[in-house]
Amino acid sequence: MITLINILLSRSFGNLRALKIISDWWIIFAKLHYYEAAIAKLDPLLHADPSQAKLWYAKALALVNLQRFGEAVTSAQLSVQLNPTFAPGYQLLGNACTQLEDKRGAISAYKQAAHCYLDQGDKKQAQTCLDKLKALGPQFIPNEQKSFQESQEFFQKISVGAESGDHEAALNNLNWLLNFDPKNAEALAKRGLVQAKRRNYSAALADINLALQLCPNDLNLRLQRGKIRLWLNDAEGAMADFSALLETEWGDTSEIYCLRSQAYQQLNDLDSAFQDLANALYINPENSECYRVRGDIYRGLKDWEEAISNYRRAISLSLEQGNQFNYKKLQAKIAEIERKIEREKQEASRIIRVPIKSRHGGTPIIEVLFNDCVTCDMVLDTGAGIVCVPEEIARSLNIVFIGNQPLRVADGSVTNAPIGYVRSVAIQQAKAENLEVAILPRYSTGLLGQNYLWQYDVRILQTEVELYLR
């Protein structure tokens, strides 16, 4: 193997690709315990071209194994100076510093190694570095405010994962990071966002509150906390956050007014909610969310026409802004309202409202139409078995008698009443045909009995009677 490398050196020293192959081979040689041989061959190479980070790393690796830790530190430092993202170099530097009992240097090196591994997506190696840090003792881990915030690529990967719906993986990564660095404000904020997307709002609020303790002037965190409080129906808390934001130099205050209007809505202060929406639309007339929120308020008031009008305006703006998801949600709301309107129409068609003309002993008297031609005032007597008509009305209708039937009347006495049939009995559109009736002599008001009322639920109000078709 050494012979092969010597051939490469003699023929291709100026070839960078060959030099890369050689540096990788010498790293392997160092790992295979050819320490002295590795150093002997590496020194001339480094003298000729000291810009190769991997060659310095290979030498540091051999020196560590030869327990020449001071020299190893120098070589490892040169490797990371030449390549500041070279994670193995920082890791080896941490090892050498540990052996020299330079705990501060070891901590700095291992943390930088973990940063680099995170940016490269190598969580396993990053964890190895964190374990080395823990082994040094928590008292030696400085509480740096920035901590892992320099690992932006790692955070970006978590954000992309969360946005794509992979909330579980994002949460696992953040939990792993916060297990080591519990005061990382950015990680807490991102975990709060992930928890909110998972609808775990209480956990989200706890994370955002911790992040705000670390960064009390972060306006984005205040906005996020206000939103989470809205989702938790903590209207007072949400309003406090949004009102505080309106006193700052926040850019698009129409968003804040729109959010605060929802807090007012939860408190049933609809006048203030409408006022905030008006303020928001004055600032930004193209804010589709304002129309969506206003539509929700009108829907709560069962003002279907205004609700649909606002939803359609929100749909129009959403389409112009390319928000297909919002468009679909709003279309679903309109479809739901249209179904409710249709159900209400169907329900209304089953209810007949009849004015009360007067009362007899507290019992309503209403007007009834017989055979589509003769009207008669009738007592709404739910205790009567059949419809009973006065003798005068019976003559007007030319009722043909078919027999007699015992009938108990209002005074408690029993009379043998003539029985016949009428072609129809109607109260507005509620009509029954071929109905048996009894004729009451000496009465001027009839009784509306159960052979007509059986198909309705009856509700007696102050000025009208409701007949609800079963």
C-alpha cells in the first residue's frame, strides 16, 4: 500500500485529485495504527503543500494515537482553519484538548463539530459530540445564548419537514436538540410552531412562553403566542398580545387588527370586532382573511346572505393571490350555509302559523275552512276525539248524516250527536280530506279535534298557534 502511494506521489504530485486520494489513504493508514509511518510520509507532503486540511487531519489522528496531544492540537487546528466546516477535524481537536485537560478548548471544539454535523444532516455523529460534552460535566457547558442557532441548515430542514406535514420527524429533531440545549429560544419557538400544527396548543403555548422569556422583545413570538391563545379560546390573553403589537412599529397592522377582531368575537363584543375588521380593510383592502372572519361573524349571527357575500369576496381575493387551499375551505363553508338554508326552507314548509282570533277559557280560537268555501271559528280542543261543527255550519255545508254517536261536550254531559262527512278541513295549506265530523246543536263555535290534529305537533304562542307537520 505504501509503495502504491509512493508511485502516486512520484507521478502525480501536482494533480489535486491524486492528492485527495493520497490524503484519504493516509487517514486510513493512521486508523490502521501505522502512526509513525503515516507521519513520516505526511510531513514531506505538508511541507510541499500545507493547504490540505485532510493531510493535517491525518497527521493529527496519528499524533493523538501516539499520545503526542500538544502536536495533535496544532495539526487539528490547522485542518479546521483550512476547512471551517470539517466536522471530523473539530471532533479530533476536542479529543486532543480533552486529553490535555483543556476543557474549555474541548467544549468549543465539540460544539463546533456538532454544529457542522448538524448542517450535514449527520445527527448520529452530532449526538456523539454532544455525549462527549455531557461527559465533561454540565458545569463546563457554557450557557451561550446563540448555542445551536448557527446551525441554520438544520433548522431549515426542520421547518421544511414541518411545512410538508412531517411533524413527527421535526418534533423528534427539536426534542433531541432541546434535550441538550433547553434554553435555545429558536428551537423552542420552532417546536411551539410544530406543536401548534399538531393542534397540541397547550404544549405550543408553553414553548412559546419559554422562548419569550429568553427573547422578550421578539415581536414574531408575541404574534405567535397571540394566535395560539386564540386557538385556546383565551380571548383576553390574545387581545393583550395583539394590542401590544399594535403599539409597536409592526409592518402590516391589518393582520393584527384582523386577529384581534377574532378575540373580540370570542368575547361576543361584535361591535368592536366589526370595527377592527373595518380598520384592517382600510389599511389593506385586499386582505382576504378579513372577509373570511367577517363571514364567520355573520354566519354566527345566522345572517346567511351577508356571510355568503363576505366568503365570496374572500374567495375572489384568495384566487387572485394564488391561495387554492383557502379557496377550497371557503367554498366548503358556502356549501354548508346553502345546505342550512335549504333545510330551513324545508323546516319552514312544515310549520303552519295560524293567528289566534280570541280565546275561550284560555283556549285559542282559530279560523278553519270547510270544503274550500265555508269558514268557521273553532276552539283548538286537543282533547276532542273528532272535529265538531255547529249546526248552522253543518247546514251551510249540506252535510249528509250517516248516524249518531255519543259525544261528551264541554260541560261534561253526554249527548247523542249526529255524524257525517265533510269533503275537506283546512287551516291555510294544512288540509285534510273526507273527514268525519260531529254536529253540535246550540253551539256557535266548533271544536277542532284529534282526527284533524293527529298529524301535527301543536305549539300555542301568545298571538298565534304553530302546527308542525310530523
